Amino acid sequence: MATVYIAPTAQGSADGTSEANAYAIGSIATAESDAGSGGTIYFLDGTYNNIGTWDADGVTYESLNLHGAEITGTEATFGSASASVTIKKFKITPNVTDRFSVYGTSSVIDQIFLTTTNSFGYFVRTQGVKFNNSLVVCINSSGIGRDNQKLSEFKGNNFVV
């Protein structure tokens, strides 16, 4: 369990040990390994495009500053059938028809700001994902709660669909 840092481009020595030496986003697998279960990967402010899959079980992926790190681009997946993750403080702005999927029966979405005016496919894919203090605004969306997840389970959050 450790704390590591990541940025849109490498910083300093790029060993992930501090903000000044953050890994580049292309080194996410190394950052996940270094953080380990129970660890945290802090994302410096900036835009993260085409992130792929973040699914290191027990890892917290967190924007260093509230909504300072923005996730956009093509399909992104958080967690998996065998991995639960925590995603905190990100701004998420999907492009048209992009899919941002969250899996993991114990995954947590905390302080997320997601907004889109286009269909972005699915957001929550596994029942049991927990939302805390998040704002999700979706106009013309094809679905937030899929695969047995009910919007009523998102109490205490703001959802505009």
C-alpha cells in the first residue's frame, strides 16, 4: 500500500514518488503496481484522454484537486468482475457515444462531476457500486443504471437525466 502520483505527461524523474516526479499517464500499470491494494494514485490537474481500464483491486484513483483532473475520450472502464476500485474527485466529460463503465460490487464513486449532452452508453454496470456526493447530468442519455442497478440506489446524489 503506497501513494503515487500521475500526470498527463511525465514530471521530473517520473518515478511517481511526488507531484514533482509524477508518472506519465502511459505508466498507469506501473502506478497501479506501486500503489498496491489499499494504495492511492493521485492524478495531477489536466485532461486524461483514452484512459482504457483502471482495475487494480483495492486501489483509489483520485484527482489531487477537486475536479482538477478531467477524464474524456474513448471508452473507459473502472473496476471489473474481480476488482473493486474507488474513483474520487474527477470531472468526467464523455464524447458522443463513449462508454464509461463502472464494475465491482464494492466500487465507490465519490465527488464525481459527470456531464454530457449526448448519449454516452452505460455508466454503472454492476449492482452494488456506491455513489457519494456526486453530480451526474445526462441529457439524451441511454442509461446511467444498467444491469440491475437502480437510480433509487443513488440516494444523496444529484442526477439530472
